[in-house]
Amino acid sequence: MRLTRFLLRRTAQGILVVWGVITLVFLLRFITPGSTIDFVAPLDASPELRQRLAEDLGLNKPIYVQYADYIVNLLQLDMGNSLLKGRPASDVIFARLPATLELAIAATIVAILFSIPLGVISATRRHQPVDYGATGFSLIGISTPNFWLGIMLILIVGVNLGWLPTSRRIIGFGPALELLIFEGRTIGIQVWFEHILLPSITLGTYFTALITRLTRNGMLEELGQSYVEVTRAKGLPETLVKYKHVLRNTMIPIITVLGLQMGTLIGGAVITESVFNWPGLGTLIIDAINSRDWPLIQGSLIVIGVGFVVINIVVDALYMYFNPQVTFE
Amino acid sequence: MSDDVILRVSDLSTRFFTTDGQINAVESLSLEIEEGEVFGIVGESGSGKSVTARSLIRLIESPGRITSGTIDYRDEELAEAVREDYPEAVDGAFVDLLAIPEDVHRSLRGTAFSMIFQDPESSFNPSLTVGEQIAEAVEVQRRASSNPRSTRARTRSSAYSLRSYAAAAVLPGRGYVSSDSKDRAIELLQQVGIPDPEQRVDEYPHEYSGGMLQRAMVAQALAGEPDVLVADEPTTALDVTIQAQVLDILRDLQEETGMTILLITHNLGVIARMCDRVGVMYAGEIVERGSLGDVFDRPTHPYTQGLLGSIPDLDAAGGRLQPIGGNVPSLLDAEMGDRCYFADRCPKAMEECLEKPAEYPAEGTDDHAARCYLADHPYEASQALPEDYFEESEPP
């Protein structure tokens, strides 16, 4: 079918893109100043020790041999050992990935839940108090810096009111769910929810504000199209005119931005993660870069690259669903 | 009042309140349309034809507003149903469409009257199939008829909202239209001469040609079996052969169902081909009205005469076109004043024309009337206005 064929082709293209990412990430090591050896070896290491370390890490082989080794290892999902932690880089990354995904998805859900209805209400009640409220909110939301909002939420909700914990991620969503299903205890989910609420609001506010504005403007533009008048003329209930006809056509730019934003969130929301001491990919990458932990840097970048590619395929598939004129031929 | 009259518009004014000032798009317009006839409104661009059409189905959007007048529609059932709640809107079998609330009025759209629009390409939602959109119109009518008019107003508003939000946002289109309506959409497509309707019904507007889309729009307008069809420039965006096809379809359907058509166009040929009676519109007013023969063969208003005179005559080889000098007035309230709006372009303008003319019977009967002093009075060259009269008096 149309969709299957499309998905197959996009997956093939996606693999090419990922290969490009992998290669670039590999080359990055050779154009970045600072030798890996200098970071790994003790400051007073003798030249022989440095030589042995380089051999161990395979750093003295020609580039093309290193590249071949790297690709072969990657195909076996081996990203090498983290220089810093001494464990396989993939273990370190996949231990952090759920935290990042949870936060990204939670922030996206917050954004979708609030922004689209708010944008629709705002557009359909133009120049009324609700509209001014919504546009005011999106202006403030877009201009509020993340770190400030995070700190304020911690200060007010966490410290002054004492309603929610201020930082950390005690339990992951997976284990919390297991606890619920196998032992019937809701405490896990509850703790998880309490901890993710503030970070996802922090991360989701800009997102919500952005999509609200986008929805409002898109709706206003679509409401001016002549098919809307035709739809009204045939007597369709106004809710259907707005949601079935107008909102559907407004979804295309919204999905684009949603996809792009989610992509950046998968890269890790470094600032929010730092503020809330959230153990995600963002802080991991910063640590890895600071210590020239190349296997870890490479592995993280590849995971993020794959995430981007997957989201883009999903976005394109959604385009096809919402806009039948898109064919990708 | 005649028994045959189905739509009676009196003193209708529609204004637009823009930052440049108030625009009188339709100015105290009155007309009567009889059941089963094709009534044509003809006029230049900017004469208020389309606004008239939209006023009739109450689709005037901000900053526009219908500021005065009544639109009486004859429907005994409806009159009975709304008499209790809105006694001021009912007059015998007539219901004033401007005096009933929006949700009652909405229940009449598509079922009592529907509309064909000018540009078929932009009149369909690009992201839903044509069949879905026609089936919606069928569904509107089905739900209306299973739901007596008296209760419409009360049961409508809340029932759809939540479910349709979920259905429309997640699975657009799955919530509203039933499969019966879809079948009816196929029949309608067949009726307007779309080949392979079973297959076409699932295609999107961009897969249709302009002519086919216009036919699909006719099908959509007919879906609710309306009593009155308002066709606003139904053929303007089409090429000539397709125009003829669409007009034939309209004509055939009209003869078949006996519905009333209000045809709005700037094309005199379309009027001549289709209409029983005609109203000529200028600057928001009907300046001359009468039967097709009255108006086309014996035009009384100088504007109608000019309009008919501007048609190229194929028999008179080498003859030049006879355009009407000047432009349509701006309709901006501040610039309009209280004279005959055509006086500045009129070759026979007299001092009398500086006052707003009433509607005078032409040829002694009220069936053919013109908003012109000359309709009922002789032209007196001695009272003619100097040719440059308006150039001097108007602000630079």
C-alpha cells in the first residue's frame, strides 16, 4: 500500500542518513583539538605507557582501519568502552536514555494537551478576553528562559509550598509500571509523576506557548479560506466546521514544529536536566565532552541522530495522513 | 402578497465597518422571488451581488453586518414551529430569516436553501475527499429531517461537541457521516454527470478538474434537497464549454425538482440563457427589475441600456464596443451622498437625479420597474446636468 511503500523507502533513506551521522561523528574526533591520550593517560605517564594506551585503544592504526573497526563494532551494537566509566558506552547511554525520553514525551504531552485547545479557543474567540489571555500567555511562555522558570518552580512549588520534590528521578517509568502491574502498588507511578511534573512543565512551557501561537495563527488563516464559508453554507454544525475542517488543515505546520521540537528534546534538555538534577542524555554528553570520552560522545550522538531520523519519518507519515496532496513521489 | 412568492426581501442593507469608513455594500434592497423560478441578479464587480447572496444565507462575517431589513421565507412548517418562541419573526406562512436565532437558521442552511460558490477550486477542503464533503451535506439534511424543526434549536448545540472533538481531531471524518450518506453522495455525483462516481467519491479535490469540482459543488448544494438554490457566479471560473455543461445541469435539475434558483452573475449571456426574471444591480441597489424580456428587450434604466449596449455585436463587423464611461462608485458611505448613484456616469443625468430616485414603474406596470426618474418621465434636455458637473463637485 501507499503507506507501507512510503515507510520502506523512508527507512532506507533513514539508514543512509544514519550512516552519514556515524561517519561524521567518527571524523569529528580527528578535527577536534586535544588528543584523547592526553585525557586518558596520567599527567606523569611515560612515553611507553602512552604508547601502550594508544595501542590498547587502537588509536595508532591508520584512519581507514580505525573507521572499519568502528563500523564493524557498531554493527554489533558495540560503541566501545566509556573511557571515563570503564563500562560499555552503550550501557551508559541506554541507562540514561529512558530518563530523556520520558521527559521529552511528558513535555510534548503537556504541550499538546494545553496548546491546541488553547489555540483553537483563542482563534475562535478572537479579540475576546480569552484570546488576549492566550496570546499573553504565549508571549510570556516564549520569552521566559527555561532555567529561570525551573528555578522559580523549584522555589515556589517545591520549597515554599512543599508540594512537589525539587529534583532527581527516583524511579523510572518502566519500573514504576512494573510495580503497578505485578504488585498492584501505585506508589511507584505516584513518585515518578511527582518527580517528572516540574521538569516537564519547565520544558513544556516554551513548547506550549509556541504551539498555541502556531495553532491560533494557523486557525485564523484557515478560517479565512473560502471552503470554510462553503462548509457553513451547507449547514454543518460549527464544532465540526472548526475541528473537522479547519483544525485538520492547521495540523500540518503544527506537526512540523512538534517534530522538530521533540527532536531537540531527545538531544537532551541540558539546562532543565541540570536544574532538576535529571539524569538524562544532555548532562551525560556535556560530561563526556568535558572529559573527551569519545566512545560515549559518539554513542550519544548516534542515538540522538537515530532519534531524529525516526521522528522525521513519523512526521512525514503524519503529513500524508493530514494532507492528501503530499505524495513524496 | 402573492401566494407564489417564496422569498421576499425588503429594505435589506448590509454594511461593512472598516477602518476606511462604512461601506454600504447592499443598500435598501427589495425583491420578491417566486417559487420555482430562476431569478437573475446581474451587475458589475463591486455592485454588491455576492454580498446580497451571502446576506440571504446570513453568512456575513465581521466587519460586515446586516443593518436593516427583513428576509421573509415562506415555509408553513417552519412558521408553525417557530411561532411560539419567536412570534415577531412570523408573518402568516412567512418567517423572517433575520429574526430567528443562529442555530435555527443554521438548520435551514443546506435544507431550505443552499449555495453554489464562485471558485470551485477553493470551495472544497483540500484535505477531505469530495465524497466526504458531499456526504456531510447529506448528513446535515438527514439529521435535520429526523429531528423536527421545533426541537432543533434545543437539541443541537451540546450533543456533538465532545465526541466530535475526539472523532475529528484523532480520526477526522469518522465521527459524523454515515454510510447511507456516502451512498447518496455517489448518487448525487452520478446525477451531475461525474463519470465513475464510485471511484471518484473517494478522491480528493486536487484530483478533480475545475469543471468536475463545480459539478461536485452543485451535487453538494443539492444534497439537502433545498427549496432555494443561491448560485453566486457559478460558472465564472470555468471555461466556456464547461460553463454550458454546468448551466445545463442546473437547468435540468431545476425543471426536475421545481426548486427556485437565485442566479448571480455578471454575465449577461448566462442570464439570458437561464432566467425568468432579472434584477440589475448597481452600487448596492436593484436599479431595474422585470421579466427577462422586459429588461433585455426594453431596458429602461440608462445603466441597463449601457450594460446591454456594451455587448459586442458580432453582426456589426468593425463596430467598436460601447463601454459605460467611468467606474463603479466606491460604496464608501461618506462619498455616496443622496443622489442617484449612477448620475455621474449617466448620459441622461438631469437635475432631478441629484435626489435619490424612487422605484418607478416602467411601461406602466409594477412588474417592470426601474429606480430612475426617466422610467416614468420624459427626458428634458433643458434640465440636463453639464457633463463636467460631478468632476467639479467631487473632492480631489
